[in-house]
Amino acid sequence: MRESLKSQRAEVKQVEKEITKLEAKKAKADAKAAEEAKKAEAEAVLKKLLASGMSADEILEKLK
């Protein structure tokens, strides 16, 4: 019985380790997705400003 309990504890520890790895991987993927969304939004705003007649130099000046 003790061996079975020991085996189960080892298995739980292994599963917890895998969960920790997966959570870290998900956090990294979430951060990357958020960064890509920000980039897409910035590109959309830039295109809108350029389409409205603002020059690239004017846009850069506003960013300063």
C-alpha cells in the first residue's frame, strides 16, 4: 500500500510539473497574441492617418 501511495504521489508531482510548464507556455502565447493585437491596432491607426492626408513626417512629429 505504501508503494502505491508513493507511486501516486510521484505521478501527481509529475502532473503538477507538466501543468506548470503548460501554464508558462500559455502565458507566453497570450503575451505574444496581445503584442500582435497592439501592432495590428497601431498599423490600422497609421493607415487611417495616412489615408486622411496626414504625412508620415507629421505622424512622427505627433509621436514625439
